Amino acid sequence: MLDFDRHAETPTLNIAYADTGPADGPAVLLLHGWPDAARAWTAVAARLNDAGFRTVVPELRGAGGTRFLRDDTVRDGSGVALARDAVDLADALGIAQFDVVGHDWGARAAYTIAALFPERVRRMAAIALAFQPRGEFALPPDFAQARRFWYQWFMSLDAGPAAVAADPKGFARIQWDTWSPPGWFDEAEFDATARAFENPDWVPVTLNAYRRRWRSDQPSDPALSPLHERLRGIERIGVPALMIQGGADSCDDPAMSEGQDACFTAGYRRVVIDGAGHFPPREAPDAVAEALIAHLR
């Protein structure tokens, strides 16, 4: 099991992270998704370590032992904020170049890092989420996908924040129960993961991340404005990329990640894992690790 007892201070956060594998191996940042925790990477990290890679696995802002340094910092949940956090962590650890692998929120961060900081990234991989040129959020193309995004519409309601804050673990549990075929987790694993949601910033960061997509009245960290502006002009990624999609994902229709080859100018491969839902690093860690090792080598 990964141990998140290490801490690194960045300009914004005190980040809890695990650092395993050979210290002189190629560094791979593993960024977890929502609603999940960094422990999701345990099995995949072990396989990467055995293959000679050093893995750095942070708990994202709002999760686990990671804390904001200042009370007045906007609890910004944007992909740009997550990307900045990851690059700041690499800076704090003296890692000049790295591979980055992200799932869900982590996938959005991986795309954003590759777009904004391509000189820092050797190769990238994204799991479960398609690339969004210019970082733009668009309404789903059909009502079926809009229905799958009910949780985003719920959080965007005026009364949504209070409802989520009243039972954050219950809200997260609904996604675990419905985004993948049944039987992929047990009660002990959900309980262990949900302890990461006890972070006092989990709810504020979660709400900001989703409400800002569909409402114009949400706060944004002003320090990130230049990065947001740059991202709006980026339609393609120039870093070798791998996309891993669960074939039975009930949150993001697998069709949403099809046909994106033209968005990547340095090579792109999409792998579909049949039978896996929205959480492939947990549901199919061996298949994920094999695809990553082949890509990163």
C-alpha cells in the first residue's frame, strides 16, 4: 500500500504524496480522479516500480493530507489549478522532466500540463476523459450523456452545495455505485478511500470544479488567470499521448473519446479495456499498467 507521509510545500499547498520505486528511474506523476483518492494507484504504481519507474503520487488539492497554506486562497478546482499544483510539486522535488498519467480529474490535469508546460513532459497518458481543446466545456451532445452528468447539474443548483456538504461521502458513493459495472470494490476499500474526503477543502474544491463549468458566478484564483488565458488558445497537444478508456464507463460515454487523433501532433494511441467502467486503475490495474509501460518506454 502506498504511504502518503511525505510532504512538499509549494507556493499554494502543503502536498502529501508517496514516492516509490528506484530513485534514479524515470519519474512518473500519477494524478488521481474524483471522487477518488491517491490510493487508487497502489497496484499500478507497484507495476511501474517493478518496471524501473519512479512514481510520485500526490493527494490532490482538497483530498487526504494535502492542505492549503492560506485560508484566503480560492479553493479553485479547475484543471489549470490541478496542473499548476503538479508542476509546482515537481519543482519542489527537483524533477525537471517527468511523465504524467492522470485518471478523471487527473486526466484533465495531465492534458493541461502537456498543453501549458510541454517542455516539462516526456509522455502523457489520460484515463477515462477525452481531451478538451482550449479547455472548453460544452453541453453533452445528447440527452443520454446529459443524464449521466446529473451530479454536475445537481451541484450547479443554488441548493446543491448545502446538500453535498451535508453528506459528501454519500454523494461520492452514488458515483462509485453507478459509474462502473457492479462488484469492482468492497465496503472496506470505499471506507478507506472516503477518509480522503474528510479533508475540509474536499467539498469547496469539488463544488468549484463543477459549478464553474456551467455558472459564471464562481470564483477563480486570480494567480491562475494567465494560464487560463494561454489555455484558451491551445487546440492541440505536442506531447506523445496515450488515452485509456473503460469500455463499460457509465459516466463518460466511451464514444466521447473517439476520433481525437488530430488533436495530438506527437503521436496518439487510444486503448479500450472491455468490461472496465470509469475506474480502470482499480478495475483493471494489470491492463492499465501494461499499456502505460509500453507507452512510457
